[in-house]
Amino acid sequence: MFHNNQYFKTVLSLLSLSCLLLTPLALKAADYPTKPVTIVVGYSAGGGVDAIARILSEKLPSVIGQPVVVENRPSVGAVVGSAYVAKAKPDGYTLLMGAPGPIIFNHAVYNKLPYTPQDFIPISFASDSPLILLVNISNPAKTVQDLVNQSKQNPEKSNYGASSASFQLITELFNRKTGAQFTHIPYKGANDSVTAVMAGDVTMTLADAGPAFAGLQSGRVKALAVTSAKRMKDYPNIPTLSELGIDIKVSLWIGLLAPAGTPADIIKILQDGVAKVVEMPDVQKKMSAMSVTPMSNTSEEFSKIISTEIPLWRQLAIDNKVQVN
């Protein structure tokens, strides 16, 4: 009897130990999140990526049950913020509000970066937006062709603001397609590029809809074209570049990414959370007011877009001799 009782106690002890060892792994996602989640933005406050991050920070807590805070770590190309998240603990508490600039275009134009595409797990898109070509309201150019001619006549006085490799490479593609001669001036955020156009510090910029919309509302800039395949419903009088015979069709997504190694079930919780947020009527209304299309996708779909586009833009950068370092 004593022997059987001792055996029973031993088995119970082993089972208890096994449960203790397994519990942290089993409950990692079930308990997630148990504290505030930080979304890092690699650009300055007020830009398009920042605006979408703040919408998520406002609405995601009602879905995941914990506060979400936005932390701006601006730098040219969003390199600093992206590298910070790449090296963060993969526990779902430090995320990146990414865009094609740091995630795709940087790998096309930088020879060396402190992070790689493999350092991230894509979670979901949150929005999609075309770019709008802006010039100062006092610029005499009434059309894109006027602007191109202007740059050819005064190349030393013609420049453009770009806050990341995406804006830079797309504008260099514009130079290539039109024969324009605009020189690149780097800025830390699209909002800063638009402000520079307002102040007359640069001739033009290609900006995503959020900061472009704010600039247009101020009455200090005007739009000459959009990069989308079709005209924007909010700006039906602005022609597309393709309408003008310039073969450029580009839109910029904004999406959430996590450090590589983040458990798949945590990724799924966040993916489902973003999907619920972008379906909220007030979020759709707010994004539409920014001329941004709210949308979500799966981690797998997001990953495929990144892996497909990096080599395409890298080749374009090589062909057009666009290198940052």
C-alpha cells in the first residue's frame, strides 16, 4: 500500500513538473496581450504612416483588450525605427507600422542596412494609397508637362523632397520616364516633404494621400497628377500619370509587421484584430476622408507581395542607377 501510494505521489509530482514546464509555452498566445502594445513608426508625426498607426492605436484596444501606443522613431528611410523593431523581443508587444519604403524599397537602393526582410513577419495591410504630385501654389506650372519643361530649363533650381527610398525611387522613375531633371532632397517624413513644398524649399514632392490632403486643404500647394491607375474619387479633376502618357502606376500600402520569431498564434490574433478595425464604419469614414483605402490581408498574402516586389524594384534601382550608399 505504501509502495503504491509513493508511486502515485511520484507520478503526480512528475505531472505537476511537466505542467509547470509547458504552461508558459501553452499560455503565451492564450494570455496575449497582458500589457500595452507599442507600434513603432519610422517617420515623424503627422505623416501618412503615423496617421494609420494612430487609428489602430485608438481602435485596436477594443479588440485585443490592452492599450496600444504609438512611438515615433523618425529617420531618413525609416531605417532607425525598422531596425529597432527587427531587434525587439518577438513577443507581440513591439510592432512596426511599415510601408514599402523600409520594407521593400530600402532593400532596392541601400547596399547595407541594419535589418533584412527576414527580420520581420508581416501581419496585415491596414490601408492602401496612391501618391499625389504636389507643387507650390505659386508655381506657374499648370500641367505635369509644364513642370517637366521647367526642370529641363532650370535643372540647378529643380528638386524634390522624398522621405524614404520608395518616394525617391518612384520620383527617379518619373525623372527617367519624362526626362525631368529633379534632384533629390531627403526628409524624415512625407509631412516634412509637403511642408518643404509649401515653404518653397523644394519644387515638388510625391506624397501619400494623408499629408497631401492636409497640404491641399491649406491652399498652399496644388496637385498636378496622381500615381493610381484610376482617378481618385475625392480628386476627380486631377489626372493620372498614365492618362498623361507616363507609364507609372503605383500605390503605397501601410501595414503592421512583427519581429521574426513571433509565435504564429500571436500573429493571427493581431491579423484578426486589424481586419476587425478596418471594417469599423467610423474607421472606414476616417480613412476615406484621408483619401486612403482601408484594407486587410493575411500574413501569407502580405509576405508574398514583399518577396515578389523586392527583386523587381531592386532591378529597377540598378537600371536607373539609384543607390543611397
